[in-house]
Amino acid sequence: MIVNAECVGCGQCVVFCPSEAISVWGRASISDNCTRCGVCVPYCPLGAIREDEV
């Protein structure tokens, strides 16, 4: 998962992340603990979180 420049740091993704892999310091940051479940994606009001192309 990646966070693009649209992120405003609202924290909605943090609330719903089941693996507690997201922190917000200005904007969201996704740690290596991310399981790529995608739960956070629909909760981002700006669509700033998306799957990265691995």
C-alpha cells in the first residue's frame, strides 16, 4: 500500500487498520507491518491510499 500526496493526515485509515500498520505525522505512513488487506482504502476520504505495484 502507498500513500500519495493527496493525504491530509485525517487519520481515518489509522482507526480502521486491523494490523496497526499506519501512523500519521503530517500525513499517513504505512509500516512494514502492513498485510496489504486493503481495509484502509475505502476509509480514506480523498482516495490517497492505494495498492502499490509490486
